[in-house]
Amino acid sequence: MDCRKLTVEGCIHAAQNERLPLRAVVQVLFLEQLQLRQVITGTLLTEEDGDETVVDLGRWKDTVKENQVLRLDLDTMRTRVNQLEKECLYLKKVIAKIDKESLKGNDGQ
């Protein structure tokens, strides 16, 4: 008997059925406890190559939020770098213009 495939009603019936072997009843109750714990703690069982691994949804949500914050920071930094590059280009042009004017002024002396 695969307890994981039982419906809620089937689990209740199996847990209360005195004719079932004690091992089967304990297995049903144990699986129900695991499912309840997973629901309460917010974890999700995923299957990966036949092995069950537990992925903590709380940590996943925190990671997603942190990723969003980092992307925002990155966008802000890109914007600031673009502004600084434009300002640098402008200052280079101003310096080049001043150099040209000072060279013209020195030629005229």
C-alpha cells in the first residue's frame, strides 16, 4: 500500500482501522505528519533525478527579494555611470576648447 497516494479520507480511514497492521497505520500517520509540517513551515518537496530535495520557500523568497534589490542597485549604478561618462565627455570638450583658445591667444602675442 502506497500511503502517499491515499486521499485525505483514505488516510483517516487507515489511521482509524483496527484491522490494518500497526506498521501501515504508523506509516500513514507519519506521512500525514510530514505533509502537515511541510505546509506549516512553507517548504516544498521537489524531485530531482529521483532524489527528494527540500527547497525552503522562505529562503527562496528572500533570495528573490535580494535579487530584485541588487538589480535595482545595478540599474541605479548604470544610470550614474552614464551620467558621469556624459559629464566627463562634456568636460573634455570644455578643456579642449580652452586649450585651443589659449593656443590662439599665445599665437597672437
